[in-house]
Amino acid sequence: MRILFTIPSLESVYAARFIYEGLRNAFKDKGHDFRPFTSNDNLEKLLDSFQPDIFFYSLNFYHLKFIDLNILKKYRKKGLIVFCQLRSWNHLSDLPGSGDLSKNKKEVRAIKDGLAGDVFWHWFEQEEPMMKGFTEETGYKFETIHMAADKTIYYPKYNKKFECDISYVGSFLPAKRAFFKKNLLPLKNKYDVKIYGSDWTFVNKMLGYAQKAGQYFNINPLKKVRKFSLSFQDEKKVYSSAKICLNVHEAQVQKCNCEFNERTYKILACGGFELVDNVPLIRKYFSEKELVIAKNEKDWHDKIDYYLRHPVERKKIAKAGMERVLKYHTYHNRAEQIIEIYKKSKKIKNKVL
């Protein structure tokens, strides 16, 4: 199979790039052809030359700067299956977001008219309140395809250089700032803490703004002004070598319990012991024997102290978490799921035609 995946800028240092690379590595490892569609590509020429079976894109203003849905429609008539990632249908009123999909009349019309795609999906669960009303209004169901761990990159790799009591890998995002100030940075006063990621310094943050402008306006030199502060090779060493690996979600995720991040899987895939903030949805996929959730601020600090003093118990949990991720939650698993969804959609389309 041939898969074409929209990622306007391959230089991004945020989640979209990790997801693209995770799926790419899994599909290629399984013998499929997988390549990006970027802002530097001509969509019609690439569709003509590559002849993909599956095309991935997100229904948002940024991707639609580079994608003509009518061109996709032409190739869909020839058999192309388009996977369209949605954003939330109706945000909870006090949560930040990119705007409710339900309020964008143009995009809703594209879905209802059959122009937006064949398969609609998100990280959200089927019963997620933020998607309530989507199917009733558009007539389409949506699939849940979770993030995962890239087992071609993330696996145990201990390194003394990265040994510490506590590690955190992630960007200093505004939606996490309050949590960091109260529950991450103060840990430095008591433990050996190492923090890695983007936007933690003023200079890096300014470079980030310049890079985002370059990505949006397709200015190639600006796209490349910032690279990862931690390589993939070193990231897995952090997770494998720290005694406790912290995982923190954005404020809206903590509040609405709608999804959980890729780091949830990556830490476990590297054999790391994971302590994560209170996202109850995680318990649907991981038990207390595989991953530890801190239910509140006091629990966060109490569990850090407890598990630092109980290494045998800590290592047992980390091992069980790794085994579960490698069995059920790799991008290889997700690739298999996508192929099954593709086959189902193809069968339905052929019946209609």
C-alpha cells in the first residue's frame, strides 16, 4: 500500500512530527510505502506520481492552505481513501481551543456534501462529549485512532549520563504553565531533576515564534531555525535511565478527560517508570500495575517520594507497563488498525459505485 500523510513542515518540533514519523516507521517496517505531503509539494502532481491508496490530512485552516478538496475528490473517484482528522465538534465553554468544528459552516458543509473525506477520526473516544452531535448533524461516524509508541525508536537504553531522580521531557506550553510552576519546578529543591524540551528559555521561545511564522507562510529558512533540544536517541535514554519519568497533559485534557498524549506510551516503551497527572481515561488502557496516576497535587508529591524509596516496586510496574505497550500500543498496532479501516471503507465505496 501507498500512504500519503500531510505534514506541512517536516521541521516541526511538536506532536504532529512525532505522529507522522511513528506512522511512517511502522508502515515502512511492515513493507508499505509512506511519504509526506508538505507545503513545498504540488498536491495534484504528487497524487499523480505517487498514486496513494490512503491520504491523511486534518480539517483545519492550516492544512487547507495547501489542499484543494476538489482535487482530492477527483482521485477519490479513482479509489483513493481520504482519512480526515477532525477537531472537537463542541468544546466545553470554558476550555481553549481552535474553535468548534460545529460552528465552521464551510467545513461542516464540506463534510455533509461528501467533499471532506471518506474516514473521519480523532484521538477522542467514541463517547467523548466534545464530539456529541457530530454524527447526528453530518451523518458520518468517526473512528478513534490513538497515538502510540514507535518501537523502532523507543526501547530500553540505559545511560548513566541521563540518570537522575526525576525527568521531564516536553515543551513549556502555556496550557501547562500553572502546573509546572506548582508541581514540577519546585521539585528541583529536593531531588535531582532534569528537564528537556522546547520553549523553556526566552531565546528558544522567540525562535519558536519565528519558526511557526516560517511554517505558516512557507518560508523555508525560518522553518529550520530551531531543532530538537533532545535527539530521539537521547530521549529514550532519559526514559530508561531516570528513576521516575513525569508526564503532564494540557489543562483542557486534565479537565475534560478527552485524550492522552504520545508521551504516555513512549516512556513505557523505554522501560521507564511513569507518573502521570490525573487523566482518568488512561485507566481504560493501563492498570495501576503498569502506570501510576497522581490524583491531585498532594498525591503527586507523595507518590514521587514513595516510589523513589521503593525501587523494587517501581521497576516491577515499569516492566509491566512496557510489556503492555509493546503488545497493544505501538504504531505498528495503529497501522494494522488503519489498514482494517481502509479495507472496510473501500468495501463500502465499491458497493456504492
